[in-house]
Amino acid sequence: MTDYRTMQQQYEFNVYSKREPVLVRGSGSRVWDDEGNEYIDCVAGHGVASLGHCPEPVIRAVSDQMSRFVTCSNVFYNDRRAELMKKLVEITPPGLVRVFLCNSGTEATEGAIKFARYSTGKKEIICAMRGFHGRSMGALSATYNPKYKDDFRPLVPGFHHVPFNNFEKLAEKANDKTAAVLLEVIQGEGGVNIGEEGYFRETAEFCKKRGILLVLDEVQTGFCRTGKMFACQHFGLEPDMLLLAKAMAGGVPTGAVVCADSVKVPLGKHGTTFGGNPLACAASLAAIEAMEILRLDEEAREKGDYFVKKLEQLVLPRIRSVRHMGLMIGIELKEKSRPYLEALVPEGVLALPAGPTVIRLLPPLIIEYHELDFVLEKLAKVLS
């Protein structure tokens, strides 16, 4: 049998902390390794596989598009691109009317930074402590965790970080140089920290009054993960820019910045080669249609509530708290989470950290209730 682990170790430019196993196949909520072992996947590509692995509607759309038209320069119009832009405007909050298509969440952040600076003529951006927006230089400047940043300074100037869910500190930091406020509705990497409705409403009103653009990063929370198509819809928010990626295309790389009329950028000031390619657009259209047909927002809400209620009934003393919105679940422990994440693997469950003490679960939204029960059983075993 081919030793893929050794092969990858030999050739990879290694910037990722590796975990077992060697995954080779996926279907629905399950994945298999090179030895045939089966796992319930609560990683799902960091929330990418909301429709499950290898979703049939996306496979059909990609297969058809591959034989029709794969790449198309952005200097030309394109049918799939136009259809996707129209769809994104239809499903995002009111006031968002224009779409820039890209390839990832990090690229969406980079675009938003440029759009905010040009549109306002101002340079400073307020972000939140424990926030995560990507690892390219602009996105890294918006990200909080020093462990990602310190080796790459000097970063892009003008970024400030204030406590999450603290409107007073945010308002204190704003000045006449502030172009935008960039926030996650739920901080995923930072620990599954859920934004408070009052905080976001005050922030939105403040930004509107001061001529500051409100940019919401829904790269991980978007597309039904939290029980709504977008998490900001829980609070009735209407941002100036909404950043999207991960689950948008059923596993095919893509991203988007959906913009209000307050965002003005002229020809030639930004661009991408692969962003908005017909293949990714076809995959996105198929994925979004499947989410709507399957009512995955309702599925996420009901399954998340079910899971957390049963988890809390287990009364596991190692758990400090449980935070969730839909099927974005953070289990904060009283100790480091990594040993328990590792212990879950031989039990047939794959999960993520979110900071040093949080187990993060991002299962496919199509996960079955008996599979959730299996995850609960294994969590109880390793945490008891």
C-alpha cells in the first residue's frame, strides 16, 4: 500500500500542523482513511462541506459545466457569473446590490479592505480581539492572534483591535480616519464567540451615523450554518459589505464580497484571474439551490438545538460551557482541548480546535440525527 503520509511529508512545504488520519474519500457526513476506517466528519473542511462530501447536485453541475465552459476572463460577460451574482443579491440582506467574485475568504477580506479605503478615502479599520480574517498580509493585519502575525511585521498599518461585544470600546477607537469596522458575527477560530444583538445594532447605527462602512465576515457562518442563510439575519443587520466563501460552492473554491451602493471602486483598481470562473459559479448556483430546497437553515437550527440539549443533559464535569448557533458548536473545556480531539479520532469522530480550550464542531448540515447521537456518545466517552 502506498505510504501517502511519508510521501506528503517528503514533498510538502509544511506550514500546517498535521493530524491523523490520511483521508481519501468522503460521502455525506462521513469520510474514510487509507486503511478503510470510517469517521463522522465534524470538521467538514472547516465548514466548507455544509451539503456533505460529494453532494450530487454540485457533482452534476460541475460535470456539465466542465464539458461546456470552464474559464472565462473577467473582461467578458458570462452567463453563470451573471446568474450567481443575481442570486447572491437576492439572498443577502437588503441594500447589498453588487458582487465581486473571488476564490477564498482571505481574498474576500483583501478586497473589502481595498474597497473600504477607496470608497471612504480613509485608511483605518477597527477589528475585534480574537477575530480571524485570513493570513495574507491585509487579512493578517485584520486578524488578532499575535502567533499568526509577529513573524511577519511590519504589517499593513491602520488596523486596531478592540474587545468583541464591547460597543463602548469600539466607539472610543473610532475617529475621522476610520474607514470601516470589520467583524465576524460569530468568531469561529477565536472560540465560537457569539455576537450580541445589542452590540451589533449599536455598531451598525454608529457606523451609519459616522460614515463608517460596516463589513461583516461570514466566511464560516454563511450559507445556513447558524440557522439562517446568513448569521447577520438573526439580528436584522444590513452591512455595507458581506464577505462569503467556504460553503458557497459545495466544496469548490470560491468567495465573494457583496456590496452596498456605499461601496464605490472604479475600473482597474482590483481584479482576479480565477474569481467568478464559470465552473465555480455553476457549483455555487447548484449548492445554493440545494440549500434552499433542503431548507438547510431550518435543519441546522433544529439539529443544533437537539445536539446541545442532549450534550448538556450529559453533565460532563470537564465542560465549562457550550456555545452554539445552529450547527456551529463550541464546547469550552476547563483544560486544553487537543488531547480530547486526538482521543476522538480512534473513536470515529473528527473535530476542530477553536483556541486552546474549545472543541469546535462544524458537521455537514445534512448530518443525520443518529450520527449526531454517535458524536454525543463518543464525546461523553472521551470527556468522562
